[in-house]
Amino acid sequence: MTETDAVEFSRCHLAPTASSLAAALGYFDEEFSALPDGIRINAKLGDHSHEGDRYWMRHAANAKAMWARSHGADTRALAFSWYESAMPLYARCSSGVSTPVDLKGSRIASIHVAGQKFDYDRTVYLRPFVTSLSSAGLSLSDVEEVAFSVEREQVRDGSPRQSSFPLQMARKQIEWLLSGKVDAIASILPPQVVSFLDLRCIYDPAKDPDPLARVDLRALVVSGDALRERRDAVVAAVMAILRAGEWAAQHGQEAISLMAADAHIPEEILKARKLDAVRAAQIDTSAESISLMEGRKDFLLDAGVLEQDFDLAEWTDPSVLEEAIVKLQSRRGTSTVVQRGAAAR
Amino acid sequence: MHIAGTDRGIVFTRCPALPNAATLAHQLGMIPAQDRSGLPLSQFIGADKIAEGVRYWLRYAGYSKPLWAFGNGEDTRLVAISRHRSACPVYVLQNSGIDSTSDLRGKRLCIFRDAGLKLDYNRIIYLQTYAAALSGAGLRFEDVQLVDFGMDRDTFMRRAGVDYGRLNDTPEGYGAPINLFTEIARISVELLLTGKVDAFASNLPQGVAEFLGLHKVYDPALENDVNAAHDLRCLVVSGPLARERRDDLVAIVSGLLRAGDWARQSGVEKTSQTLARDLRVERDVMMLDTSDIIKGMAIDLSPDDIAMLEQKKRFLIENGLLRNDIALADWADPTIVRDARALANTAEGALAS
């Protein structure tokens, strides 16, 4: 077996998931060591596109995976996990912008990361504007998008960062706002900074009753070849993630600490984001998750980020999650009927 | 401004922005409500204009304006000085290429200017910081470009929710979320982030500086030269008060001395909360520009204090802010503090307060 036969498993370094916990708790190592000889998985942290990898899995944001799927990528979504990530919108107190209605006719930042086939970050920073405008009966056509091209350094293997991309973008956007290039920005800012700079929160997705406004599910995606030819390894990875979710349900506070440490994100940032570590550590293919993913896909289509639609149900394969649950139950000597879509809780 | 009922009474004003022993003594009730003959002693927190036209007055505030006024012939006496470790650091953007104060050569440094004042005393605070930072690198003001900026005071006071000219009009305990110095800092940060200047001097909340990626290129907290790291605040009185009603003055000053003693015994937390209540500002906002609050509550007029004031005076003269040199020995009267201390140590001193 050569190195290229190994399954490459990557996890996002910005949005902690149960995969962060599975890595931190050593569950990946435990499950992978039980695999037959010759089957290997390499767990990695950071921006990994897996171009050139035949066998791979990734637990990260959903937009890029959906974009790839819409372009015919041979992938399957194995499960989804909860993540509330949308950013509040801020304007200067001295401006006339104080509610989403006031955004009409204003200039907002449209962030483009140069040199990427799929501009994931544009969707991240645009989404709170779309949902806030929608809450006021407006749309993107009612505002002026001011394009800013930025560079994003690829971060791999979780080396400690002096400043993460979200922090760099927060600083850039503050600069654009203060210099009058835009009238409103989307960013997670500490309350002390908001107060000091005399900014006003004009919309907070966390308070939006519509879950689509505040939730952006993480997707556990696998390459078709890995699913077909390395299924045992894929199931083992999912078992590790399920175990991490169970552990988190018993250790909420510690889960935040471990997630922060794994991603090299200050714990205060995750707490400031009001991360629900227990919920974020669960994976499922529930009807609620599928519905949220459908809504997310519609948003990406409406925003022109996805050029073509695809069948979400066809993309989602719950059988691996079900198999992993059964195996865990079997290992523990328990046996219950596995409900399709439910995780082992 | 004429204050009714004060023709024979005494008016005591104190700085509305930065804490001093008068701030504390007022809160602690250690300043007598009337003089020894039963005439009222009125206290005001705010601008010194409140005492205009008053014969018997005291003011506790920064050193530069009374020094300048005495230099211009005002009949006053310097009674006490307090040292405040309150100098500002100089910030630049990370990765700006400015790694040390020597890199400030040719750079744009922003500085607050209040064009409406005869003596721009707030500007002097920042000038002092820049002078200290530059001199450490062998630089002078001629080696940098000072970029002036102003402030719309009406907007500022609306944001703060108080009128700093007459802070008495605001209920004690109101906690303004900003003060003059945080507003100056905010404007400075804006100028830096938008590329209009290369550096600024101000005290910032640490979390704000870190989040915005600001780097201290000069930190007076690390400065060995106490003159660079300290600011002075002074108790100055009208000449008639010092000459004609010395006993009343001694009684008042003994209250300030007792307030300083109280601070030393009570600690930072209790003292700072008491001061913030008087200044009608959030405690953390007030503390930004004060790093040794207890020491700042101690008043004296020692030869060391006079020597430090002499250096401050030289600075004003060298920078064209004080045209007439003055003999500090003629202005200062250290006997008041001496006698006030003696009074404070007696039972009568306690009763007087």
C-alpha cells in the first residue's frame, strides 16, 4: 500500500466540530488503530482542498462542498452538524443606519478572495446582509455591493496563527467602515471594540427567529472513491466523531476548551460566539438538518454563488452514520433500532 | 460668572475629567461645608469659569493652565501638587515598519488641538508623551509631522451624556461610557486605521488594542525618567484666599490630606469606585488614564515636587506654550500643606472635615 491509498481526513480550523473533539480526545487514533492492517487514515486540521486525493473526508462548512457537488463532484454528504455562525451587522452610530430598513441604498462590503475556484468567504460575509435585508422586505438589489479583493493565506495543520482570517477581515472591514468606503459591515466584534469605536449593531442573526439566518450547518463529506473502496475506514471515522459527541454531552465546558485548543482559537472567541459545544458536537441527517441545508442551498443559488442546482437527497448518504451507530451499540452490547437520520445520543 | 451667595464665601472647583484628592475628599465629606465664620464653601466639578469673578477660590486640576495664568499675572498661589502616573503610550499599526521610536522619524503623529483655548492644556498631555518618546531616540518635534485634529464638543458631550463644564448638573454615580480622553483615543484610532497618520498617543483598553492589531512603540510604563511617566495636578488658590483667609485654607487642605490617607488605607478598588462616582464616569474608563491611583491621591509640595514642576515649566517654555518664565519659589507656598498636615493629625482636623 502506498501513501496515496490512505484516507485523508481534514477538519476546519475555524469552526470547531465534533471532529475537533475526536482528534483532541484521541478517538480517531483509537478507531483507526482498530482497522485492518494496511488501512490508514491521516487526520489533518486546516484548509485542505483534497485536490489530488482519491480517498478523503472533510468536516467543515457546507458551501464549498455544495458548490463542488453542483459541478458534479463525486462526493457524498454523510452527516451534518449544528453551527451558529452568522455575523452581526454594524454601522457607525453617527450614520443614519440603525436598522435593516436603513440599509436601503447603502454600501456594503462584498469580499472576494482572489485565486480561488469557489469564493466561499463571499457567501459567509454576504449571508447576514441577505437575511437582514430579507427581514426588512429588501434584497441585495436594494444595496450597493462594494467589491474588495483580499488574500487569504491557506492554513494547514493548525499551526498557531497570529491573526486568523476572520480577525484580519474584521480589521479590514473596520477600516473600510471608518474611512467611509462602506456604510455597514458584517463581523464578530468584541463588545468593548463596538463601544470604543462608537458602532451600532443594526442586525444580529443570533436573535433572528429564522434558524436559516443564524445556523450554517457543517457538513461531513466523503469522496465517492473513499466511500466505495474504503468504507471501513470511513465508518471508523464516523464512529470516532459519534463518540466525541457523546463525550461532549457530558462535558460541555471542557468541550469548548478542547475545541478551542484544537483549532488554536482563543477560548474567549468561541464563548463570544456563544458556541453551543454540546449541540455543535452532534452529527445527524435529520429532517431538520436536511431542511436547513435545502434553505442554505437556495440562498447560494439566489446569491448566484451556485450556478446550478443539485439533488440534496441524492447527495446525502445516511447509511454510513447508521452503520457507525450500530457498530458502536454492538461494541457496547446494546441494541436498539436505529432511526434514519438520528445520531446516537 | 457670578455665583450667588459667594461674595464672601469660598468656591472650590475641581477637574471634571481626571481624579485628584479634591475629587476624593468631596466624596468622603472631608471638605468643610462652610468656613470658620460660617460662610458657605461651595464646591463645583467642572470648568474653572465657574469661579470667575469670585475673590476666594481654589481649584484642583492639571498644572499647565494655572502655571500659564500665573505667568500672565494672575494673582494665585500654588498650595499642593500630586503626581499621577498617567502618561500615554504611542501606538502604531502592526507590520507598519515602525518597530521602535527611532522609526518615527518623518512619520505623521496625530495630536489633539482645541483651537478655542488660549492655552491648549489637553494638547500638552500628548505633546509631553511625544517629546519623551522622541527624545529617547534622539529625535525632536522637527523630525516628525504633527497632524492636528479637533473634536466636536457638543457631539462628544451628547455621547457622554454629561456637560463637563458643569458636571454638578449630572447626578453623582452616573457612569458615562466615555470621557474626553477615550474620545480623543477613538478619533486617533480612526485616523490611524484610515491611514491619515502613522502613530498616535493615547491610553486604550488592552482588548481594543489587541483586536485592532495595534502595537505599542513607546510605553511610558517602562520609562525610567519619572518626569516622562508622570503628570502633575495642582491645588492653586486665589491670592486673597491665601493672604486673607489662611486658616480656612489650611482646614480645607487638611481634608485633602486626610482623603489621601483614606485612599492609602482603603485600596485601589474602593478608591477608584469613589472617584468614578464623583467624575460621573465608568470606573474602567476613568482608570484607563490612571495607573497608580493611590499615589495620585497624596498631596505635598516638597522640593522634589517643585523640581518636577520646574521641568514641566521648562517644557512649556521650550515649546512656546509659556512665554514668561516664572520663579516657582514665588508661586509656591509649602507652608499651607505643612500646617494642614499638622491640623489633620489633630482631633480638630478630624472635626474640621
